Amino acid sequence: MNHSDKKNVVIMGGGPAGLGTALMLAKRGWKDITVIEKRPSADCYEPDKSFSYQIDGRGQKLTDLLEITAKLADLSVPNTEFYLTLIQKDGTRKTTKLPIVDSKRKTAYWLPRASFVELLYQEIHQHWQNSIQVLFNTEGVEIKQHVEHLEIITQSQSQEKLSFIPTLLVGCDGLSSIVRETLHQMEGQSHSFEMQKFPSPSSGLKYKILTLPPQFPLSESEGDLAQTTMAYAIRSTFKGRKKAISLGLLPFKNPHRPRTANIITYPDHQIWQLETKEEVKQFLKEAFPQLPLEKIISPEEIARFTSSDGGKFPIPQYCSGLYKIWGKPEDNQGTAVILLGDATHCFPPDIGQGVNSALEDVYQIHEILAATQDNLSQALPRYESLRQPDIKALIRLAQISYPWQYNQDFLQKQLWSLNFFLRLLLNRLFPFLFNPHSFLLIQNHELSYSEILAKSDRTTQVLAILGGLAILTLMVNIIDFFQ
């Protein structure tokens, strides 16, 4: 093992939160920032992790700070130009524009996760190489506790080990965070760093992703090709909970990147029982006769899809502990630890706030560092006290805002839709008394998650009171009728 190298900052995880934190700290004048990332490169294409992000006004707080929002816009499809084409089982199509309920909110931008990560990395490569180094093909394998500091042991793919003694350790390494798990083990009887889990109708749904050519053919007609910037929802001929399926494609700006089709179903769906590429090919051929699948999906992609385990939507969860301090890190005689992003709050993608809440985490710690003159012993406790209520509210919002959008239950989805449009109508008629649905409120980046949940709960209370009064009035009328 190489000798210990005293680094100012070690960031575990080179995703949006990790690279965003590195850039934020560098912009604040911090030096010797090391990002540890197990992927081989920033632009590495991972089919089962080829998510699309919608970076809204909340996430743009950080991109504005880093002065990269214009670059983000150049790589993205704006939500103001979001068009969806629905392709039915018989091949008929209908294109609609995504409605913008609040035209005053900031334009949000759609782009693949890989494009956003690459944008952040290129910013490091072009402007901050003297302050930030990113170690790819490397992961944290152990965190050792000493009296007044922590020691981070990393290992590269070539088995080379490095040891770091950071002043600041940032856990941006996701739901399976080694940083959070180490803090949990060190806490003993305390449960501050243990994830608290909450039920959601979308938790446990499984997904797989089919990789398609950038401009794949939609039919046998020559020139009938998919538009890169168009979203698609393609329905199958199958019916029934365990067999019906859809392909969902979000828009891309880059016409050369492969398209990704999401398949989201129950864990007991028939597609998860298929074991051979021949079975998968036959299933897809029968499901989507309106598509020339032979021209769209290669044998190699069928084989990859068949062997892939896919993924599963997580349970909404968070931990109450967001930081820990050893020694005096402000005097370079200790280690401060902070958790950001999925390492401290994680939930299904129903409300589109995974990346935006993580970027807001980074922006908020920036604001607090600015207010405390980068004194970690002051900044981190203040961050936890300010951010923790929002994280709790965020998890609750993930449970209630739009968990039925995957057609798990027809009746529940209809009840959700009724509630949504009732609140929207009442808000327009009586804005002083009713708020819109929380799914719409979330899109207002000027409101904190706590404020959004409070507004939603107040409207629920008013509706409950009015409903109770209506029932009481009805009962009184019934009694008067029979008397």
C-alpha cells in the first residue's frame, strides 16, 4: 500500500452529486479535491443505468452557481418543447405536447444521465485540474477510525491501494454508501445513520432497459424514423397485469446517442420469467407487431437484455444523521464527514426529484459554507438542522405525489387523478383557500420541500373539513326527512 497522502477533500462517488460537490468546493477556493469513482470513465455507457434526468429550477441553483446552465441547455431538450407520440398496438399514432401548468417557472431540461455527468467532468477537465482529480476504476474498500481522524482506503481495478486522510469526507456514493454504512457501524447503539423506510405503491417495481438505435424505424415504410427529440410511449398487444407491457422513451438532444426504452412492470410479470434470448425475442415480437423489431433490436442487444438483472425501484427512505466530526477539521487536525444525495435520501423516480434534490443538497451546503466562512465544525451541524426537515418532507412527497403512474391499479390511479384535478380546479377558483396538487407544487423551485408538504397538508385538511360538513349536512337532512 502506498504511504498515506493527506488530502483536503475526498469525495466518494463521481455521479452528479459527487462531481457537483467537487466543482462547488473548487469554486470556493478549496484545493486537493479527490473524487473516487468505480466506473471506468465519465462518459461510460451503462445500459441498465441509462436514466434520463429533468434538471429543473431546483437543480439549476447549482448549475447557475457553476455557470454551466447554458451548456446544460445546449445538451438538452427543454420541457417547453416536450412532445410525446403514443403508438397504439395497431400502429395508430397520436402526438401531444406536454402541458406546462405553470408557465412562470424556470425551463427544465431533459438529458441522459451520462450526458450530465460528462458535462460536469468536462468542466473539471477544462478549468479545475489543478484543484480536482478524479480517480476512475477505483472504489472505497475500507474506512478506518483513528482518534481524531478517518483514514480512507481505496483500491483500483488493477488492485493498487491508496490511503487518504481527508479534512473533509463527502459521501455521494448512493444508496449502498460505504460512508454511511461505516458511520452507522461506528455509532453503535445510535440509529442516526440507519435508513428509515416508508411504503410506496411504486416501490419494488422492476425495470429493464432496451437499447435502440438513435433514429430507429417506426414501420416498414422508408424514411419513417423515430425523432431523437421526441418522447414515445409504445403499447403492446398483450392484456392483463402479468403480460401487458409498454416501451417508454424520453427525448434526447444528441442524435448520435442510442435511445433507451424503459420497461417497468411488477416483479411477477411474465417478462422476468423469460430465460433465453429466443424467448425474449418471441415475446417482444408478439407484443409489438406494429414495430419492425428485426431492424430495431440487434441479436446482441437481445442477449444483453436477457442476461441483465435489470433494476428495482427503491423504497422511500432517509437517515436522520447527515454529518459526523472527528477532531478539529477547521484546523486541519481532524475529519468532517457529510452525506449528500442518495446516500442520505432515496426514493422511486415518480416525482423527478432524485437528481434535483441531490444538486440542491450541494447548493445548500455551499450557502452554509459561505455563511460560516468554510468552518466545517459550524457549517455541518447547521446544514443538518436546516436540511433534515426538507429531507423528511421530500420522502413523504415521494409517497403521495404520483406513485400510481405505472398503471399498477386502475382504481387507485383514477382516484389519484380525481384528487389531482379537484385540487387544480379548486385552486383556480379559490386560490386563497386551496393549493394545487403536490406534484405541481414540487415544480416550483422557490418553495422548499417542507413548504410544499405544508401547503398540501393544509389543502387536505380543508377538504376533510368540507367533506365532514357535507356528510353532517346530509345526515341532518336525512333525519329531518324522516321526522
